[in-house]
Amino acid sequence: MDDIQSTVKSYILEEFLPDANPDELNSTTPLIAGGILDSLATVRMVMFLEQKFGIDVQAHEVSAENLESLDLIAHLVRRKQAAAGKTAP
């Protein structure tokens, strides 16, 4: 698990799954289909990603295609940072 995934995992555990076993949330755990991220949680997640990683997520990018797992979220963050000429903090 890379730094982006670890940061996002910590955020999810703190904000949405405070009583969960951290080992049950891995890089491929389904976040939307699994009911971890509902519509409000997804908006909060996008706001977190934008603030934490200095990216701008467009409305059409807020989908399971980009946010369904820690792997996909990390890929989205890296892609957005590369496009903006940034690197992860």
C-alpha cells in the first residue's frame, strides 16, 4: 500500500468506519458497492482528496470508476497530480 492509499485508508477508517478492523480495508475493498461510501460520504471524500493532495476533481470524475477502491483513488490522485505537475505530499 503506497502513501496515498495509506492516507486515504486512515481517513476512511476515522471518518466512516471508526469501529472497523483496519485489516478488513485493503487496496481493493469495494467502497461504493460495499456501502462504505454513500453519496454524502463520497462528496466528503472528494473534498478531502482535493484539500489533502492539492487536486481538483471534476464532477464527471466522481464515480465508482475512480472512487471504488483505494487503488482507484490513488490512481486518480496520481493522474491529477501528474497533469498539474505536482507530486504527493
